[in-house]
Amino acid sequence: MLRLDPAAQRAVQQRLGLPEADAFLARLEQLSFDIVGPLEQVYGGVVDVTGFVTELVLDALEAAAARPAALRLLDRRREINPAWFQRSRMVGYVCYADRFAGSLQGVRRHLDYLAELGVTYLHLMPLLRPRDGENDGGYAVQDYEAVDPRIGTMADLETLAADLHERDIALCIDLVLNHTAREHEWARKALAGESAYRDMYLIYPDRTEPDAYERTLPEVFPDMAPGSFTEVPGLGWVWTTFHEFQWDLDYANPAVFRGMLGTMFALANRGADVLRLDAAPFLWKRMGTNCQNQPEAHLLVQAFRALTRLAMPGLVLKAEAIVSPEMLVQYLGGHDRYRPECDLAYDNQLMVMLWSSLATRDVRLAEHALSRRRPAPAPTAWVSYLRCHDDIGWAVSDADAASVWLDGFAHRKFLNDFYAGHFPGSFARGALFQEDLASGDARISGSAASLCGIESALAAGDDEELTLAIRRLESMYAVVFSFGGIPLIYMGDELAMRNDPRWHQDPAHADDNRWMHRPPMDWALAAQRSEPDSLEGRAFAAMRGLIRARRELLALRSGGATEILPTESRSLLAYRRVHPRSAPFLSLTNFSDITQSVDAGVVTRAGLRQPRQVRSTTGDLLIGAARMELPAWGFAWLTGT
Ligand code: OTU
């Protein structure tokens, strides 16, 4: 147990004033186990842990003292309602500030658009000052204390956060904590020969250790950035998991942990409510492993969480861990016992299962995989999404595939062929990303609308096919909105924006086809949203409808449970959602080109009394008959008493 001596307690009181100091000390007492435990395990052999922890607690105290009054009020409200982010009104929107609106000030001018849609959580993609030239979409940060000058200043970020808070919208920003740009001050000092800064990175004199590590290291970008080490003249071989200009930090060095914690404090005090911890699985390296998901990576995140809670209890951490299904829930603290870790994590598995079901017209793999996984711990939430700025990697385990008589490798190959548009009859217009000819692996780029068939239907001028493609997009989002996580809308999906045909024209992007699904916002297209018959109008109305309906459905709050209800149809996904304080909810989705019917007994199985339909593709009432019918690619949401 961590206890401050009376003198230190008095110092806290002087720094914060009585009520705040009392709250800080109460939090310290409550969190001390979660602060000391992980740090002892990670740094016990390296530093005097008591001394190190004291330093970090004093850093937290300074951050708490510097916290603006408005943010302290938010903290207080969130301590009263720690489930604030689990509410069913939470709906996220994800965009690059410059691509959405030119700049941070531009974003402020478009808040009415987000409000019209019903957004309550805005994730702005990397916005800190990146290196010049190629910067991996902002994931190569040169200065964590400055905003990218092309989009604004820290003052703009603060003003934007305040505007968002006034509208009850939470702000999420990226924190790239696994690596810095090689132009970052630490890296420059390392290059200048300062050994303290050299120790911030993983640098080897020759190829001996890199070769030994690479025997078990997978490559993240085999095509555009092969290998995991880069030779830097005057330094040696630097660990670079991603691009050669992104230098991995050495978290075995406590100074790295302390430095990054300071960055978290600073960004939270500018008004960020959620920090997206980029590439969290990569934080710890161990010889003989794939250097992902190591126990220490989890301990580090647990310590980050406890220390940020201490300073600013309203801050939420979100794990970006796109890893195999069984590893995923650990980032939410789902270990043998619950150990608070991230409050939010991307539900990569749901996303992959949706695209897999869409291509195969068969939901049995999804039913199997989603029903056998461990649920998110009650105080946490998944973020559910259909598309993001990255590629889609087919995280389908061989074991899951085998249990529905599929060969894992062949299935992943089929999905790549289908979404790249190579498979005969495929409606999708995506592209392969990082095809690895040696292993046969690849991932998929492409916007949701293009992958759902909207681009090909428009090109063919086929209205019927267009209607089906819009339904696919709506139904996939309907699952994202009702599976129990916080749904995220990726910018442009609400307008069914297709792949950007000009993506490769920027030389800094030409090697990276993920830019095809990172188009600039087309505000002229957005203006079409009020035309009910236009494509944009149809997509926008569908998305708004989902948001409005979700808000009223308390069963969709995170913290409840989702249960798959297998049906006699292999193309129909049924699940119910329950929360101790509300009526159950039932979702039915047809993943096929033909009408599917289901025995109405599914309503009783879902526990719905006096069932009523709250939202569906066609608006038809399903209830009453012995069998309920869903049109091709349609969905229905039902609730009861
Ligand atoms: C993340 O993605 C970002 O989302 C990417 O846009 C960046 O390029 C990358 O980090 C480097 O900063 O491997 O294929 O398990 O999957 O961190 C993308 C997490 C990635 C990784 C993820 C990474």
C-alpha cells in the first residue's frame, strides 16, 4: 500500500486546496495497488520502485494542480457516473481534421454537421506535429507538445475541446506511444551522442541481436517497410517495427515510461477525454517471441491507466490492439482476474466477422467465433466499427475456421480475392494491402461503401443493385450499432463515400493504398444529404435513423451482455442484448441476396414480451406470423417489455 507521510500529505493540500487534495489522496489510496503492482513487476530489477513511484505520483499531483477548472468539473461528474462512456447515446465519428475540414478551426465550424448526425464522441486522427514528408498518416510524431502547424495550434485544440464539451461531445485523440519519429528531440539527441537519449530507443551495434529477434518477428509492412530494424550511421541498428522513420521506444527504460506519462497528462489537460493508445501490443520486446502482447505491455498500460486516473479521473484510455481474438479482451483488463487496463478497445473481431459474413453469405463462422469469446469486463466497453483508416487484416483463427469446416488459410485467401474484386461475381471494389508473396498473406484496403458494392452498382448503373448495396452498408452498421460497444462511424460512411480515385497523386502517399479510403470530405456531396432520393440522402438517413433508435434502447448500453441466438438459417445473424436495467433487445440481420425467414420462436428465445419493432430496413412489421421474413441484406431491431 502506498501512503504519503504527513508532510507529503500537507504538500498535496497546499498544492490542490482542501477538497481537491482530499479527493486526490482518496484516489491514491484506492489506486495504489494498481500503480505499485505493475511498476514493481516491470521495473523492480532496474530502479528503486518506491522512489520511482513517488516521482510519478508527484508528476500526477502537478498535472492535477494544472488541470483547468472546467475539466475538473467534468472529472467530478465522471467520478459520480463512471459509466458515462457506456451510455447508449454514445456514438463516435472518426476523421482526420485536415481531411474533414482543413484545420482544427475548420472542425469547429462543422460541429453542427456532427450534431445533426447525433455524434457524441469525436475521434480526430493524429494531430500532433509529425515529421516533414512521409509520416504514416501522422503516426510519426516529431513533437508531442505541438499541434501539426498545418492544422492549427494547441490553443486551437483547447478551444475545440471546450466547444465539444459544451455540446456534450467527448474528444478522442491519438497517442503514438510505441515509437517516435526519428526527428523527435530524443532521437536527435541520441544521434548527437547523448547516451541518456540513446537509451530511450532499442539500438544494437551490429546484426547479431536483430537477426536473433527477426527469427520470430512478423513483419507489419512487408511490402513498403520490410524488416524490423534500420541501420543508422553513427548509431547502429535501430528497432523500427513500422517504417524506418518510426523508432520504437525502449519501455524497459523507466525514463521512457515517465516521459510518455507526462505527455498523457499534458494532452488530457488540453481537453482530450479519450487517448487512443496506438500499437499498444508492441510496447515490450522479448527474444524468441513475436514481440506483441507481452505481459509487460499489459502491465505498462495498467500503470498508465492508474496514474492518469489519479491525476484526471475523467480520462479514458482506449487500446488500439488489432490482435488475434483471444488476445483482444486482455486489453480491457480481462486476464485471469480483472485488472483495470484500458476502458475501451477496438472490437476487431466483430469487424472481421461482419466482412467475412458479407462475402460468404454465411454467418456460422461469426456465430461460432462471437459466442465463444470472453465478454468485455463490466466496467469497460468495446468500440465497434466497420471501417477505420487502416486496412482490414483477417484475424480469423485456424481453430475457429476449422470448427465450421473451413480451412483458415483458404478462407482468408477467399476474403482477399473477394474484397479486391478478383473473385468472379464479387460486388466489392477494394485492393490488396501489403501482399506478402512469400507467405501468401495480404490485407484489404477500401472504403465501406466500395466494399459493400455501392461503387460497382453505380458504375453499372444498376438501381436495384444499388439499393441492395446501400442495405448492406446500413445492415452492417446496424450490427455495429447494436452489438453493445460504442459504435464508430468512419468519416464519409454516412454519405456512402467511395474510394478516393486520386489517392496516389500525393507522392508521400503513393506507396500506401490505405489512402484510398481516407478521402477528403466532399462538402458538396454532403449537401446532397437533404435530398431523400440521392445516394447521400439515403445513406445519411439510414445512419441517423440508427443513431436515434440506439439512443432510446437502454439494452444497448455497454456493460450488458450480448448473446448469439443460432437460427435454422445459415445467412441470418440473430443476437439478443440484455442489460440488468432494461428490456431485452433482439437484432436480426440477413446476410444474403434472397429473403430469409426465421421461426418466430426466436422472439421468445430472446426473452421479449410484447415485442415491437423499433427499426428495420423496410419498415414492415414482422411480428405476429409464425415465421418472420427479412428481405435480402435487411435487418430488424426488436424490443419488448
Ligand atoms: C497503427 O496500426 C495505426 O493505426 C496505423 O495507421 C499505423 O501505421 C501504425 O499503428 C504505426 O503507428 O499494424 O497495420 O495491433 O495492428 O498498431 C496497422 C496494432 C498496424 C497494430 C496497429 C498498427
